Amino acid sequence: MNINWYPGHMKKTTESIKSNLKLVDIVYELLDARIPYSSQNPSINSILGQKKRITILNKSDLADPNINNKWMKCYNNNGIDCVFLNSLNGNGIDELVNLTKKIIDKNMIKVMIVGIPNVGKSTLINRIANRKSTKTGNKPGITKSIQWINSNNGIYLLDTPGVLWPKFEEENVGLNLAFVGSIKDEILDTVTLSLKLIDKLNTINKMLVIRRYDLENSISDSYVTLENIAIKRGCLLKGSIIDLEKAANIVIDDFRKGLLGRISLESPQEG
């Protein structure tokens, strides 16, 4: 499954990040806690250089807590400032603000927020600013331009649009980004993506899919599994034809919402 998505605005955003870096004291790099390795733009390190940063693993409530602990230990061992966050309910925000003020001792701290699409940058900003200051959504590409947002806690935020990179060298990285919704679904074959996701979930725990869709037993063939899910969920067209597309969307949506459980697709030893 060849995934390659790099709209023109992403190149412009990358250049804008470089040019605006001198205006900020520190950078928040948002990663998806379910895929910390795949959700880190490999060009960010070279762009940021020695600029101080805090790595934020957002959507930690959707990730396996045991794997979260392993990632935290990994980052700490490498001297990386890291915070786990659930920007939807605010868990971790106070820790993030306190850590920021510990690293940067100023009355007004200017922060740039960077990350891939749909990782939760705008939601984080709204939490810190304590107001609906930026548009949010569960689809990538909501933020279209760089914008400054003030807050009441001494932090001035520079939001940037989500940025991917021109080519995914590892197929697994592209798939993981597609699984969590950081690549627009419109450009993907949903059925194929769901089959890949079922395969991935079965390598983690075969009971995840069985329990969620009340299947009788584990089937090694993901296509047959998807057919069974379609039947269980009544995904049928006229003439009792199985609607695989509808079933595929159910599986992908359930994973993204955490309805299959708290699942991490990567652990530190993989990255």
C-alpha cells in the first residue's frame, strides 16, 4: 500500500517554521502516543537544531499505559524533556506549563507548536489558552496558516499547520500515520487500510478484534475477519451483499476512538 501525501502548503509551512524559529524561546513537539516513532517528522531535528523543546505525547489516553511508561523511561534515559498529555480533558496541561516555566525563566514565554496533522495541536492550544481560540477537528489539515495565540498563564503560543514529509521510507510508518488519521482518508483505499489494521491488531492481541465484534474465534485471514464483522454489524447492501467499505470504516473509526481498547502500535525497542 503506497502512501505518499505531501500537499504544497506543507513545504511552505516547513520554510515558515525555519524563519519563525528565532522568534520563540522553546518548541512543543507533539507526537501521537500510540505511534511516537512514526509521528515524529524526521526533518524536525535538523530544523530545530539546538532550540530547546519539550516532547509531548498526546492522546496518551488512547495508548497502552504500560507502553507509555516504557516510552517515558526511554525519553528520560536520553535526556529528553517529555510530558504525556490528553489535551481533550486537560490531563497533563499543568505539568506541561510548569515544565515550560522551569526550562524558560521569563514572564512571557514564546512557544512554537509543531507536529504532524491531526495530532491535537489546536486542541492543546485551546486548553492552554482556556478558550476556543483555534479551530479543531478529527481530520488532518484544520490549521491552514501560522498564528499567534495569547494565554493567561504567561505563555504566548505560535501555532503551525501539521507537516508531514515528502516520502515515507518505511511502509510501516505510512500505515501507522494512516491508522491514526494523520493522512486524509479520501486518498486511501479504506478496505485495504482496515485489512492492514486488523493484521496489525492481531499481532498485538488477537482478542482485541474478537471481543469488540463478538466473533467466535480468531481467523488468520483478515479479509474473512472483515466479512464477519460486516455480517455482525449488519453492513449489507441489497441482495444481502456484504458492504466491506462500511465495515472497514467501522473498524478504523473504532480504533481511532479507542473503542477497541488502549492500544499502542509502537514500543521503544521498535523505534
